Amino acid sequence: MEKYKISRWIFFYEKKGVLALWNSLNFNLVFFSSQIKGVLLSLKTIPTTKQDLLSVFKQTEINSLIKQGFLVREHLNEMIKLRRLRNKLKKEITIEILYLILTDGCNLKCRYCFEETPKTKNFRVSQMSTITAEKALDFFAEITQKYGDSQKKKIIHLYGGEPLLNPTALIGSINKIEQLKRSGKLPLDTLTVLITNGTLITPELVTFLGKNKVNVGLSIDGPKEITNKYRLPKNETINVFEKVKKAYNDLLVAGANVGLSITMTPEVVENFDEIIEFFLKDFSNLEGLSFNIMHYTPAFQVDQNYFNKAADCLIRGFSKLRDLEIHEERMMRKAHAFVFRDPMLADCGIIGNQIVISPDGKIGICQDFIKPRTYFRGNIFEKNFDLNKQNLFSGWDECSPFFHEICFSCPAIGICGGGCPASVELKYGDRNQIDERICPHSQKSLEWLIWDSYEQCYGLKN
């Protein structure tokens, strides 16, 4: 007679007399009384027949547990499920995202900036010409029509370094994007996103960005004393905080969509609740922000306790901001994966959804490798450039936790994404290593999401 066992992908959570069973691959979730925990635990090692299970479960419950993948046949090869997800990683390329690096230089020298660390021999700051920017946008429009998914939104990031160091190419790029939309070569709902430290925004740029409905992400780390401690100007004495605050207010008035990007320095983590209140009070009409866990950099290291505390802060912040209908990007990625049962195969578009164009027109995958030009191949000015022939995405899928055996035993494998390959390459010299920074964030977020689901259904306080 056929026997069944608890799947290797099932993990147990217990709280206030409630037992949650979580399937880390298909995202199914079920709750029981803790009283049957012993029976379920025994099924991890001792397979049992359906008949014997009737002493604990109803027949309909047994059938449901089998259908949802909680119970599996005794000799089932469970790696098949994982291989299916791996195959999804190796799907046909669908390019939806462009990072246009208008310059690889910056007017700030933030104390924690890991992009300052990879020293490249004979590195010189470069700026993208308007001709290169326009060619890059034509190239993106062409490959999205060839490789893109018509159901997915296209996003163009105007990026750096600090892109406002190159206002001519910035304005030219935005004008070109609007032209491509009008001609039908890019979808009308294509998002244009400017990521900036905000210190170089002029009244003319404010008007221009507002007129073109550009989404602006402003970098700021908290109140004046925290922001100005870490975000240091290179060549002049300026009050960075005041510059960014003014830019935020001016952009709002001009009609631009503005969000905040906040690096979670140790001071932010230690004073997180006060920091949240500060942003809610001092930044009117706040619609979205992103809290960013610090990357590895030899010049500014933190201990493991920092990452545990940062994970707790992200959860508290998300819970509060959700009630206020304010979007928090970092936690929302995991919540989206959890709710829609859509595994985070990577933390960004490196597995086949984005390209990066350097100031000199070279084509790569990850913007964080821009200074050393690591993993950049070919150039937009080459005739008949072919993404497939260049194997541009080769090896990037293996940055996913679904390729790391050590991650198979982690319940959060499906909502993790694997963190930042550039950060781990800087630390270990290998982009395919584990990014331990985000392990606490993924694991604690999953547990919170599980009990938040229970609360939404049954009223148990998280």
C-alpha cells in the first residue's frame, strides 16, 4: 500500500497554539492546531498510509494536503520541483528594463558607497554623449520588441554615478524616450526613472522633469545630522540634506513623481522608529520609499547583528507604512512574491530582464559593475549585435538561490532573490557566492508574512 511523507520543502512555524505548514516552492500555506505537531513531524521520517492518516485527518484534508504538495509519495524525487523552477530561470530572454549610465562619476563620496571600492587601473570618469544615449534608447526599443513581453511594463532608469552631472544627455534621453513613445516604438506606459542624490537639481530641471512626469528617486538617509554625516560632497561645502529636501519639495510642486531611497546606516537602524516618524512628518505627500540594507565594502563594515536588526526594522516599517498606504519597495518585493505565489528568482533583472549601457556604449547586465566594466560585452554601435550570440546572460541565472544547495534547506528560498551579486563578488571574488546580508531579511520577512496572513484570516495578532 502506498505511503506518504511530509515533503522536504515543507517548514513548520508555531505560535500561540497554531501550527503553520509552509511549502517553500509552491507557496502553499495551511494552518492546524499545534496539538497535531507530533504526528506531522513524524511524517518527515516515517512514511504513513492514507488509511493510517485517517485517525488524524479527514479524507478531504488528506487529499488536499497531497494536492497542495504537503504530503508526497514515499519515493518521490522531490528535486523535480526545483528543476522546474530552474528551467523557468533559463526561459527565453524577456528584456523589460534599461539602465542608462549617463556618467560613471559622482559629486559625492558617501562613506558607505561600495561602488567606490572596485579600483580599476587607469579608471577615468566618463560621460555619455547625447548621440550615444539616443542610440542606446533606439537599441532598447528594438530589443524589447524582439525579446520583450508585451504584458510587462518597460522601465528606463537614468542612472550613474550621479546622472545630473550630465544634464545635456539627461534632457536628450528624456526627449528621445517621449519621441519613441509617440512613434509607437516604446509603449506609452513606459516608465522613466531618474535616480539621483538630488544635490544638482536646478529650477529648469525641476520644471522639465515635472512636465515629462519623470519618476525621481532621491537618495537621503534621514535627518540632517545623519544624512550629512554619510553623504559627503567631494569638491565643495554644501548642506546635502537641505539640497535634497528642497529638491523633494520643488519636484512635488512641479508634478513629478518622487520617492526616497534610504540607506540603512547603523544610526538609521538604531533609531528606526524615530526615522520613520521623521519622514512622515517632514516629507509631505510621501507615496513611496525604499530602505536599503548596506552593501559589503571593506571601508565600512558592520557585524551580523546589524543585519538582524535591519531585518526587524524593515518589517516594522512595512507594517506601519502599509497602514498609511505608503509603498516600501524592499519589503514589498517579498510580500508580492508571497501573496501572488510568484518566486523571486533574483533580486533584480540580472537573470534575463535588463540590460545596462555604459557611457561609452558597452552592453552589460549589472549596473554595479560599471566602473570596472566587468561582464560588459559588445557595443550598441556594433552592427547586428545579437544578445544570444554574445551569451550576455550566461551564468547569471546561477546567482539565484535556486542554484545554491545551501539554500535548499531555507524556508525563504522562494521570496529571497539572492541579494546582490556585485556585493558578493567584491567580498569573495565570486558573484555566485551567498549574500549573507539578506538571509535574516528573507527569513524574518517570511515568518512575519505567514503570521500576518493568519491574522488577516483569523485575527491572531502578529
